[in-house]
Amino acid sequence: MDMQAEHLSYFLQEDLFLLQSDKSLYQNINLNEQANDAANTQPVAQNPVNAPEASNVTVAPQTITLPATSTPVTPALTFNYLGGNQKNFLILVCYTDIDHMPAEHLNALTGTLTRINYMQDDVAILNMAKANSKLWTDISHFFKPEKLLILGKNALPAAMPALNPNEIQHTAQVKTLYTFGFGNMLGNKDYTRIFWNLIKTF
């Protein structure tokens, strides 16, 4: 049975004398073993670990637009009144239980106005008990009166300059008459006469 020369060395402790044909085989085996040993002892080259590069992307700053806040608008002051105010003649009355005037009092007033050449469209009749504002500054700014007739003390506007009753006078360039209310005048001949003597020249 044939046996390779390298295996015989494990069984034979004596020196071996190789044939010329076996020497080349034995030398090749030794060279292969040396090459394998050298390969196993070579340091293994490790792939370098590259650190992640910093991003070169430029992030644009974000602009946050807040919703615009609108300033609340105060609605314009208005008044509920009778008449057309075509001649800037303002008449102030006071009735707590009705929007404007009782029919009896309104008829007496319009009859008096007709006698001094005024129609209801010429005047503005404002019930102070129902007015949106009782301030004289608000009332005068809205109506812009040139004549002012105040019928009764309860019809006086707030912050109104002091007035003498039953006397024609000027208040802030407004021709003014402060006199009795129709509730006091009707049925009272003296009050009615005083009122008529004043209003016919007003």
C-alpha cells in the first residue's frame, strides 16, 4: 500500500532517506504550509469607518405670520325719533311708558307747530326716556340743532348747561326754550298762555 512521505514521519522516528522523485513533493508540501502560516499571521486590513459627513443642506428660517387682530369698531350712535329734522328743530319730551308721545299730546304739539309754520318733517321729536344716550354732547352731535325746545324738567339732557325756565336763551349757539311739559300744560290755562307767548316768537 502506498503512503505519502509526510504521513510516514508520524510512524517512523528514524531518519528517512527520500527518493529523488519524492523530494520535490515533500518540498512543495512544506512551502504550502509556510504560505498558509504566513497568511494566517498577516494582520487583517479593516475597512475604515467613515464618520458621517455633516449635512451641507441649508435650512431656510421659517417665518410665522400671526393673524392680524382687528380693532373692534364701535357702532355709530343712533336715536329713534319722530319727524324729519329738516330744519334742525329738536324737541325733547319724556314719556316712560310709550315710545314717543301720547296721541293727545302729539296732536297738541303738531297743532302748535302748524300755527308757527312748522311741519312734523321740519322737526325731530325725541323721547328722552327711550333715548340711547341722555348726554347733551351726544344728542347735539347727532341732531345738530339750531333750535331746541325742552318740554318738562325730565326731558333735560344730562350735562346740559343750566337753563332758566320759560325764557328764550342761547346755549352753545343753539336757540333754546325750556318750558312746561304737555302733561302740565293741558287743562292749565296759565301754563298754556305762557307757553304760547314764548313759542310764537321762537
